[in-house]
Amino acid sequence: MTASTTTEPQAPAPRQRRLRTEIPGPVSRELQERRGNAVAAGVSSVLPVYVTSASGGLLTDADGNVLIDFGSGIAVTNVGHSAPAVVDRVRKQACWFTHTCFMVTPYEGYVEVCEALAELTPGDHAKKSVLFNSGAEAVENAVKIARVATGRQAVVVFDHAYHGRTNLTMGMTAKSVPYKHGFGPFAPEVYRVPGSYPFRDGLDGPEAAALAIDRIEKQIGGDQVAAVVLEPIQGEGGFIEPARGFLPAIAAWCRDNGVVFVADEVQTGFCRTGSWFASSDEDVVPDLIATAKGIAGGLPLSAVTGRAELLDAVPPGGLGGTYGGNPIACAAALGSIETMKAENLAASAKRIEDAVLPRLRALAAETGVIGDVRGRGAMLAAEFVRPGTTEPDAALTKRVAAACHRAGVVVLTCGTYGNVVRLLPPLSLADDLLDEGLSVLEHAVRTEARA
């Protein structure tokens, strides 16, 4: 029996923001009531509008409202929603087979993804990969690999870090509420040191690195450390871009001390920051890279990629998982990578940066409520403070985000202090939608700053 080639007629994809009801509308509110009876309260949503379709950089909800998406499902749909190459490959793979488990009977798609990762990630050394489902799985398995390869136990992480929600990665994450509170005890042998937060610590990169290294050597000992795990730009912690020189200094110390340098590029990877991987901005070559989010255009897939001798230090059977490298997710990843190459989405990320940063900086100078504007590519942020101070203003941040949501623009907040609005638009977002979304954000900041 062959798969049917008949497709249902599709309405034309929307091309602009459109509000037919208040946000959320009546159908979304009805769905929210159903959710309250069926979905665990511990799962929250930024904006309770129920999406029925999405295309490019736009989301259509159950009430017919069309919203501009500045969130990309938290840096996942880098290639845009329903990218044709992703949809086409997923559809074909679903017709062929949906699962066999690579650990039982393997398939070419898994191998192709690993080959692509070896090509795209920094460094010209021999590389191998292993595939999983989520960013947290990738980070946790990178630690497993480092521990086996070095014979050491200690793992070093940084202030403001976020690495996931499994037991080990919760222990590696800095912020307690909502990620860790009440869920302990956590895995041992995780040590936290200061990172680089130029807006708040006033240190240049080498100075911040020296402080972190001094803490490691005095409180842990370099010969005890299996891995240093670091986000090249911290995500949930506030889109904190370390001062230049910080990453190279930490990587050099790891190299000199036999420590595995792990770049957590779950949020920064796949053209998001204007290059394929954020580590490349300062020519840093990690030993292991953890990736997820933008790898597969919206399907669950993650990877650990790195030096072949490190990956091969784990004996057969030591790595894997039932769904890791699912064939449909691998097909989506190949379509996503194809799109990033064909459309040069790394350059598109820089285009977004060039459009957004000057406007955010002008808004900061005008209003006095934005203490810092930062980021690279299409991973950009504004940190809100009380005028004339560096005191975080989480209340204003929340009001600004809510105002954007009411106007049909999806923005996200983050930060240790809850005072950062972050922008993560699809890299393929059209210029007119980017301009319109920014105008909504600017209006929200001006209005709420006066409130």
C-alpha cells in the first residue's frame, strides 16, 4: 500500500499582523479553561493564545489573530515556521518509517546529521556526535563523556547559567525559582564560579576569567575538574554576552589543565548569533558542543559533538536513548541545515542585529529605563532598570512584555532578576515584520515607562 499524495487545500499564509479580538480571545480563553482541568499547573505559558497555524515569522491563533513572533519557540524555529525544506523532508520520512530506534536497527538520517555536525562545528579535528532529544540531555551527556574521558568528577559552571531541568542540569543551573526550588537534592560535584557580566561586574574579559580561574584553582583544584560547561552567550540568565577575551582565556586554561571545555550552544547555535556557532566569534574551539533548539526546525533533537577521542572514550552501550536521533527529527534537521545554507541565515541574523540594536540603544537613551542593550545576531536583549541606577526593574519588564502581547507581538523575558526582554525572531523574518514588531516594542516601553 502506498501513501496517499492527496493534500488538503490550504488557506493562503498570512503576511501581516492582524488582531480580530482582544488577546487572548474568547476561543483561547475557552481552551485555557479546558487546560486548567487537564494540564499540570507546573507547566506555564508566556502567552495563553492557542496557535492553530504558523508560517515564517507569524503565528495564527484559534481566534484568527495573527501575531508577530519574536520568540521562535525559544530560539527553535530559526528557519521560520513551517520552512518548506523541513516540511517536505518530514512528510517524506513519515511516509517511509517513523521509528526503529537507532540502537536497534540504524538508518542513514542519523549518520547524515552527525556528518553535517562534524562539518559545521568549529575546529578541523576529527569529530563524532551522538544524538538525543533535548538540550538538557545533550548537556548531561556531555558531562558523562567528560567524566569518563578524564577519570575526574568535578564540573564547573558559572553564575547566571541555565543548562536544563534534569536533576544534573538543575544542579548546574544558577537560578532557583522556578527551575530548582523544591526539587533537590541535586547531583554532587557541581561547582559554581563567577562569570563575565560586563554591565554589572565592570571587568574586562581577561579580568573576569582570572577571577573565575582563581576560584577554580583554590576551591576545587584544576586536576579534579572533568569539565567546564559554559554558554558562549548566557540564555535564560539574561542574554549576557561575556566581555571579549573571557571565553578564550577559560578555554586556554582548560587546555592547559586537561579539562574538557564544553560549549552549551543549545540556544546560541545554528546561525542564531550571526555565525553557525557563537564560540566562533572569538575563534574558540570547544572540545564538546551541546546543541538542540535550532537544529531541527521545531522537532525534538539534540546532539553532543566533539573530539572523536572523547566521544569514543565511552564504551558501546554507554550512550543513547530510545528516541535519540528519531528519523523524523533527523529529516527535519537536514531540512533545517539545508535552509540555513541556502538562505545564508547567518547573514540574516546579522541583518536583524543591524536593524535592532540602534533602535534599542536610541530607546534606552530616550527613556532612561534600559540600562543595557546587548547581544549578537538575532539573540538580542534590553535590561530594564530604575532610571539612574542599575537596580533591576522586573515590574516594568513584565508590563512591557504584556503590552507587546496585547498588541500582537510575542516577546519573551528572562534574566536572574527577571528584568530582561529578549528578542529571538526567526532568522528569516521579513524586514517589514521586524520593523513593525520593533515599533510595537518601542511604543510599549515609552508608554509603560511613563505609567
